Amino acid sequence: MSKQFLQSKNEGDKYKFFMKATQLEQMKEDYSYIMETKERTKEQIHQGEERLTELKRQCVEKEERFQSIAGLSTMKTNLESLKHEMAWAVVNEIEKQLNAIRDNIKIGEDRAARLDRKMEEQQVRLNEAEQKYKDIQDKLEKISEETNARAPECMALKADVVAKKRAYNEAEVLYNRSLNEYKALKKDDEQLCKRIEELKKSTDQSLEPERLERQKKISWLKERVKAFQNQENSVNQEIEQFQQAIEKDKEEHGKIKREELDVKHALSYNQRQLKELKDSKTDRLKRFGPNVPALLEAIDAAYRQGHFTYKPVGPLGACIHLRDPELALAIESCLKGLLQAYCCHNHADERVLQALMKRFYLPGTSRPPIIVSEFRNEIYDVRHRAAYHPDFPTVLTALEIDNAVVANSLIDMRGIETVLLIKNNSVARAVMQSQKPPKNCREAFTADGDQVFAGRYYSSENTRPKFLSRDVDSEISDLENEVENKTAQILNLQQHLSALEKDIKHNEELLKRCQLHYKELKMKIRKNISEIRELENIEEHQSVDIATLEDEAQENKSKMKMVEEHMEQQKDNMEHLKSLKIEAENKYDAIKFKINQLSELADPLKDELNLADSEVDNQKRGKRHYEEKQKEHLDTLNKKKRELDMKEKELEEKMSQARQICPERIEVEKSASILDKEINRLRQKIQAEHASHGDREEIMRQYQEARETYLDLDSKVRTLKKFIKLLGEIMEHRFKTYQQFRSFRQKNKPNLYYYINLFQMQCLTLRCKLYFDNLLSQRAYCGKMNFDHKNETLSISVQPGEGNKAAFSDMRALSGGERSFSTVCFILSLWSIAESPFRCLDEFDVYMDMVNRRIAMDLILKMADSQRFRQFILLTPQSMSSLPSSKLIRILRMSDPERGQTTLPFRPVTQEEDDDQS
């Protein structure tokens, strides 16, 4: 209470609260009622005086009727003349109607001719669009045929390249094998020559110790080679493990990198959307683009300068309003880019608008679409072709559209009268797919933006509306949360990427070390094997036959010659196969390049084909629009022609009747309605004259009744004037009673009840101040209440402390307990001067400490004890066990709520209605 009343409420509300509590407001209303009664009485007197004037006029007419019997024959002659004029006046009016219908038919025929021209122009544009679409499609088909024609050749060339590569590789393997064989033979020849020379020099020397040493070294080298091979296998396994780890990390790195790019794109999109939403809080039009307000100002300026036939309408999303906010995403998914579109009356206006858009949209950026359609003041009648379902609305019925141009454009471009909106996805599937779709219904959209056809279902990519949402603050909050989540997600991904890059770099370093170690082991193994071979090829000098070695050397040389010749042949063959491989690769690259060129040519053509297809659809809708307008116009024109035929027949009948009444045509200036009124008035006057001439006593009686009515009303008016005078004297007497308060008058004399009410207010406010000061003093507080009856305000200031040692301060500077105690004092002061039999307080001690709570309770109990003829009701969440026991006090404690309850037991309204009916 203290927060919501003394702090938040303004001084005017406090004053009104005081007035209601003291019933001064009721007294003020009583005085107002007296003054209103006085004014109503004056009005009744005024009406009575007007009625007296009318009655007096009637009395004069009754007297004049005695003198009007003589002119009866003249009036009959005038009546016949008026009948003749009336007959030809009817003919004149029908002729005017005929002329108006003929003019309308002529205008309609001109408009039909214009519609025919527009239909022809629309047909020309449609033919051009279809021809353009056909040309692009022919180009695409030609490119596709050429690509398909080259595909077998490309596949054959690719297979030929693979075969040539395989043949070349096989030839290269054979050549390398022969080369290695030649090198081995050459090395054997060198060793044989060297051995022969050594044997010749050292034939007589004993080589037994050398042979043993050589065998020992061969054994040691073989064991070393085996150890190196084991190390090689181990290192090879480590290399494979490192390569797999690096490949796995790189694959994961690429995957996370792509995910990071996707999240960054989403973050950028959300940030742009957040900026647009924040800008739209001050200007809703910025939701449709940052340049839209400036563009609309430029459109207004151009329209004022006369550049437009009709002012363009748009963006269309700003001209529509949702009946159900939950359908915002569904309607956006249906209308898509049309929400940002503009409508122009003709192509000249479109060109002017395009020129204005160039000033606000850079080249290459997307511009809002422009719809060209003749502006109409009435919405199309689509009842015969609109979809209908008893439970679900169409897009047209779900929108509030004040502008007929906007509604007609959306009907033409999107067919919104045939699209249903069904919130639940499963219900939408059941309506559109499980059974026959409703009549005239082509598609439906769900609250999630999903599109449902009779045999297809497309999910929406968007999760929230961009243009039509009403709760902008909620959207901004959700987007800010998403931006924070996306930023945190990017940070986590970047940290993960950094860790992966470190792992990849570390594994690559280890891989390089292993590969280097592997190469070193390979070299050591080859070196040791070579040494083993050299040692094994050394034979003992005693057992060697030099002649045999020479024969072997000669045989080796012949083998070398044969291998060299074979190697030359293989080299020539390899060079020939290499040239064939290069030739095949060049042919394959050439045809592949041509196919890629064709693909590059096809991509822009596909985009042009989509644009041309869209243009064809637009032109077809435009043609259909003009066909409907032409049909509607021709129906109206034929209806007017039938009406013309009926009016011509009616004219012939009326002219025949007029000739029977008056053979010669009369020029009549007055209309038939005026003549009819004059005839009726003259007939009534003749009948009245007949009546007065036939019964003079009846006329005398009517005159007497009129005179008595006049005198009776005059008496009532005099009585009311006396009542007003007496009421004024009473109010003046009461005013003199309070003459001592004249000092409160202003320059302009106010109403009498003001001074009477002011006296009572002065008394009550003085009592309220005294009670308030007395109650505050029980806590050694001091306070002040300032009443301004002129401005109807009440200000309260309280200062804790003793006497005047502390200055008064605003209630906002007090603590919660001090404000609550001050509030209680204020309420008790009002209770002291109010006459209500019931007193209620709710949670008055929530912000009090124990001392303030005890003092406040004592004050309330003391007042309740002194006013036992009134009932006091106090509501508080605090414990009241400390209150003294008394038969005058009754404490009711509510049971604690169930803490384990997580949801409230609410049910849908429809379910409750079904339960009630059952």
C-alpha cells in the first residue's frame, strides 16, 4: 500500500481519495444535481413557451377558417391545373432519367472500349512474356542437348585417359625394372672385374681368417637389418595412426568451420533483424526496410508536386492488420515479398516510383516489387470463388484491410480468398490431405508457417514473424537472447577450432619426425643389405677359378647388352605411350572445358527462366483481372440497357396517360414531388373547407379546445417559473448563511454550491490534519498535510525525528516501514472523519519492522475499541499471535498452499463448456 499509494500516486489521486472517504464528493454531486434540475426546469419552461406560440398560431388559424369558405371554387380550379402539370412533370422526370441512363451507357461503352484496349495490351505483354520464356527455354534445352550429346564423348575420353595412364604406368614399371636389372648387372660386372683382379694379385695368400671375419660380419648385419625392419614396421604403424588422427581432425575442423560460418550468417541476420526491430519501436515503417520512411516522404512530396496520377500505396504490410496475432507467421509465409510491395495506378506512376527508388536503393540491391493495377474504391466481390470452412478463416477474412486497393492487389497477386489458415499442423494435414479439400481452397498455412497442399507439405524456414508481429519488445528480447547464444556458440566453436588446429599442428610435427625416422631406417636397411650382398659376393681366393669368373663376366656383359637393348625399346614405348596419354588428357580437358562453359551459360539462363516464368504468371493474373473487370462491366452495361428499354416503355405509357389528362403538352418547371405536395395540401385545404362549410359548430368546438389547451399550458409555465424563482431564493438564503466565507471568492463569481462545499471541506480538512499530527506524534514523527482545494491536490510530507529537529521530506525518502506507518496514520485520520460502517486494510504492515508494526496495531486496536459501532477487517501475511485475547477480536488464519503443486488446474474454456452441458 505504501509503495503503491504514498509513493506512486500523485497528489490529485490522494485528493480524490480524501473526497470519496469524507463523502464531500457526494455532497458536491448533490449540489450539481440541484443545479442540473434547475437547468432542466428552465429548458421545460423554454419548450412550453415555444409550444404556447404554436398553440396561439393554431387558434389564429381556427379563426381564419371561418373566412376561407368563399375561395373554395378557386381552389378546385387550381387543383385541376396542378393535376395537368403533374401529368407532364412525371413525363419530364422520366425523360431526364432516360437521358441520364443514355449518358451512363455511352460512358460505359467508352470504358468497355478502354478495357478492350487494355486487354489487347495485356495480351501483347503476355505473348511477349511467353515468347521470352519460350526463347530462354529453347536456349536452355539447346544447351542441355549439347551437354547431353557431349557427355558420352566425355565419358569415353575419360576412360581412354584412364587406360592410357594405366598403359603408361605399366610401361614405366617395366622400364624401371629393366633399368634396375641393368644397374644390378653393371654392378655385378664391376665386382667380377674387381674380383678377378684381386684374385690375380693374391692367388697364393691364405684367406681363411678373412672369410670367418666376413661371415661373422654378415650375421651381425643380418641381425641389424632385422632390428631395423621391426623398427620400420613400428614407425609405419605410428605414421598411419598420425595420418588417421590428422585426417579425422581436419575433417572435424572443416565440419566445425562450416558450422561456424552458418552460425555467423545466422548471427549477422539476427543482428540486422534486431537493429530493424529496435528502429521500428520509434517508427514501425522501418520494419519494412531502413529506407522506407524516407521513400514514403519522397512519394508524398512527388504526389504534392503532381508527378503521380494517384498516390502509390505501400508497403502493403503496413496497410494491413491482423485479427488474430497468432497467425502472423502464417500470413507472412503466404504473402512473402508482397508485404514490402507498392501499388501504382498505371505504368507512368510505376516509372516515377522506380526513379524515386533509385535514390534510396543502390544498384545491385533488391528493391521492393511494384504492382501495377487500376485503383478502385470497392473491394472485389469474391464470394463465388472464395474458399470456405466453418472453423478456419481465409487470409482475406483474417486481415483487417481498410484500403480497397491493397485488398484487390493481394487478391490479384496471391489469391488470398482461396488460402485457409489452420493453426494446428496435424489438423491442416487432415483437412487438406486426409479428405477432399474445401471448395475453392488451393492451399493452407499453419501457425508455424508450413504450407499444405492436397498432396504436398512444405515446412517453413522462418521461426518468427518479421513484419506483422505486434509484441516488438518480446521479439527484441528473444532476438537479443538468440544473439547472445549465437555469440557464445561462435566463441565455443572458435575455441574448439583452435584446439583442433593445435592438435593438427602437433600431430603433423610428430608425423614429420616419424617420416624422417622412417626414411633413415630405410636408408640404413638398404645400406646394410648392400653390405651383406657385397660380403656374400666375395669368394675365397683358393676356391675361385679365374677362368670361370672371366666366362661369367663375359656372360654378364652379353646379358647387359640384351637388357640395354630391351630397355631402349621399353623407353621408346614409354615415350610413345606418354605422348598418347598427354594427347588423350588434352582432348578430355578440352571437352570438359566446353561442358563447363555450357554449364556456366546455363546458370544465368535458369535465373532468367525463373524471372520470365514469374513475369508470365504476373501477366496471366493481370489478364485474368482485366477479364473479370470486363465481364463485370459488360454485365452492368447490359443491365443498364435493359433498364433503358424498360424506361422507354414506361415513358410511352406515361405520355399516353398525360395526353388523356391534358392533350396539349405543358412546360413545367416544378418537379413532380413538389407538385404532389401542393396537390395534397390543396386537397386537404378543400376538404377542410368542405368540413367547415358543412359543420360550423365543429369548427367552433375545435377553436374552443385549442384555446383551453393554450390556457392550460400557460398556467403550467407560470407554475414552473414560480418554482425556479423559489429554488433560487432558497439557494440564495443558504448562500447568505455562509456569507463569512466570501473571502474565498475569485474575480468571476462561481456557483453557489462552491462556497457551501468549501466550508464543509475546511472543517473536515482541519480535523484530518489534527488526527494525522496526533497519530504521528505517538512515534515522535512530525508530518504535514497540504490541501489545495482550488487545484484539488493533497500533498503529504513526514519526517521521523523529534519535533522540529529534522526537516520535512518527501515520502519517497522514507524507508518501507516508515512509509507503511505513515500510510496507516493517514488511513486512520480518514477513518476518524468518515462515516462508513466498515473499515478494511490489506497488507498494511508488510514493510514495517517490529516496532512500527506493534505501534500501528495498537493505534488500529485503540480506534476499533473507541468505535465499537463499526466493523474493522484487517488482512496481513504476518502472525497475529501477539494480539491480546478479547471477545471483540476474531482471528481467521488461512491454510498454507500446497508447495508441491507445479501447475494450476486450469482447463480450456471449451472443455469446461462441454462439462457444463453434460
